[in-house]
Amino acid sequence: MKIIVLKFGGTSVGSIARIKKIAKIIKAYSKSYRVIVLSSAMSGTTNKLIDLSKKISKNFSDQEYDVLVSTGEQISCSLLAGQLIENGLIARSLMAWQIPIVTEGEYKFSRIKYIDKKKILNFLKSGGIPIISGFQGINKDLNITTIGRGGTDASAIMFAKFFKAERCVIYTDVEGIYTTDPNKLKKAKKIKNISYEEMLEMASLGSKVMQPHSIQDARLNRINIEVKSSFFNKTGTLITKRKNIISNKIITGISSTDNDAKVTLLGVKDRPGIAALIFKPLSQNSINVDMVVQNISSNGKETDLTFTIKSFDLNKTIKILKNNTKISFKKLIVDKNVSKVSIIGVGMITTPGVTFRMFQALAKQNINIQVISTSEIKISVLIKRKNILKAIKALHAEFNLNK
Ligand code: ADP
Ligand code: ASP
Ligand code: MG
């Protein structure tokens, strides 16, 4: 039995017209495959549900958040199953608890651990098309969980893994993975093949087209992912292992974020262990610290420390730093108007001078670099948020991505 997993994102199920359109796509595949469908909520629905929770409380219970936000998928799955039935196919919606899709970890950020295949296999054998809610699961206490924003990507990859699917296709509102967000830069070009490593960096550094965990799972399980448009029938992008890819480009893509904040502590009393004392309470409060720079202490007594966090964690971070009696500093400065822009590419491993070219291209545009961080296949810089598009344009041209 050849199995294919199809995932449809929010815009792909965003209206009744869209649902009618993708029902046709599903029907076409059902002629040569047993089809498993994973659906997101209709676009905008999850955001609306989150807004409702905020109207109750800023500290809305995480467990109730999962019960609330997982309901969006129930609507889209039933509408899609209903449409397929209307078109003469055998279909049904299935929520995570009915299967079950078992998750582990905290509410809001659980991970799929296990999928019980029995019910779905039986349904597939009877010629049925299961329409499964992405994004949700249940934990060992049988409570509803969710797996992070954009999580239906990860649900699809885990279904491809557990059912040993021959193909896994992610349908979205763009034609594939582009050199940078095509909705930000018209000159962005569609990438034919991209490695898991590069896609993981791009996703983690702000390209929301794929959820980072889904790429990690695909890489671990060697699952090829096809990303394509549900609007136009065009070849998309294949996310696959590095060995399958031939490219002469040094840089594959450019990503950016729009929700960073920079925190600087001036005049921190310097002694061994001070950085750990600053960051320990942040990590205990699940605050993710990203870029870090510590200046060399000029007098051997005091130093300045700068780091970045997500802007939604800023108030919590300030409170924790001010209440931390184990450290002392002269001044706390914050800047909410910063963004991170990153260039990503396995080509930079073997090509010298990439850092210089990046910095020079930004300097030519008069863009000041505030913080730098690098890995083997990416260079990230923190800049003023208002310069982000200018920076993307300059780097896109510098690394020949316009062609
Ligand atoms: P879905 O609802 O289908 O999951 P998302 O909104 O999560 O879709 O992701 C698709 C969006 O990702 C696109 O509309 C695009 O604006 C954005 N995006 C960001 N970076 C990229 C990129 N490098 N290539 C393609 N799309 C990108
Ligand atoms: N509906 C969820 C979200 O908006 C999951 C998804 O779309 O993948 O984050
Ligand atoms: Mg998405």
C-alpha cells in the first residue's frame, strides 16, 4: 500500500472555495495512493482564539490554552471531510484523541512521541481518506496538548515517519522555499532543492514557511519533504539530505526576525560565574537567550553584557534581572527596535571571505551591526529593525541570489 501524507496550511483551508479546491487535489492523489491528510485551522482562527484567551488573562492557564487553540483544527477537518464526502469519496475527520496521537513535554510546546496506527490503517484499507487535525495531541494523562505554532508541519512529518509514507507534501500559500520571504522581497527566487541543515537554520532564524521542529524530525528520519503551492500546480521545493544536492551558490537563503529585543547590562561586577548567575534565572523561567556579547573588562572589575531575547519575554526579563540579588550592575538598557538578519548556506564552510562580504554589503548601506553570531553554515547580525528590508535587499544582491 503506497501511502502519501498531504499537509494543508491555514490559507489552503482558509475559505470554502479553498476547501473545494484542495478536495480536488486530494481526489487526484487518491487515484494512485492511500492518502493521509493533515489539516491546519482556517487562517486567522488560531490567532483569534489566542486573542480570546488574552481577554480572560495575561496568564491564561497553559493547559486551557491547549484545549482552546486546538479547536480551530476541528472546524477545518470536519469541513474538508464533509466536502470529500460530498464529492463521493469516503472520508472522515479524526481529532488527535481519537487516534490517539500521543505527545510528551509541556503544554503549548509538546512533541509527538507516538501515533497509534490501527484505526487509520483500517480506514485506509476500506478506501477511506482520514482528515487528521494537525497541531494537537494528548498526553499520558489524556489531556489535550498542542505542539507549538505552525505545528501541523511537524504533525505531517511524524505521520510520514510512523506510516513509512512514500511521499510527504506540504501545501502552502507560496510555491516553495524561496531565497528569502517572497512576500517581503519580490526578487526572491524559488529554491529547487535545499538541505535539512539549511532549512533548519532558515526556519529557526525566522522563515516561518516551515516549523523548525518538523525539519529536525524529517532530518532524523530521512524524510524528503516537498513544499508546494495549493493555489498553483507548479513544481515546488524538495527538502532533502545534503548529498542529493548540487549547488554552486555560497549562500542559499536569507532569513530575518521581527520580534527581538536587546538587553544591555552596564557595569556588571565581573567575577568567575557571573554570566551563569545572570542567565540561570532566565532559563529557569523558560526565557530563551539568543545572541550574547560580553565586553572585555578594561579595569578587571567591571564589564558590559549584551544579549537578545524575544520581545514578548522583555518585561519578564527586566523583572528577573532587577530582582536578581546575586548580581550587581550600574545600568540596564533595553532596545525593542532591533531585528536579526541571517545568511545561510553550506557553501560558506568551504568559501573564505563570506563574513567580510556580508559586513561590507551592510556598511555600504550605512547599516550598523550591533551584535554578531555565527555557526558553521550561518552568520547572523542584529541591526535596527527599520533597516531590515534594506539589509535583505543588499545581501540578496551581494550573494547573487537575484539570478
Ligand atoms: P501555512 O499556513 O501554509 O503553514 P505559513 O504562513 O506558516 O503557511 O508559511 C508560509 C509563509 O511563509 C509564506 O506566505 C511566506 O510569507 C513565509 N516565508 C518566510 N520565509 C519564506 C521563504 N524563505 N520561502 C517561502 N516562504 C517564506
Ligand atoms: N493552527 C496552528 C497555528 O496557527 C497550527 C498550524 O497552522 O500549523 O499555529
Ligand atoms: Mg505554517
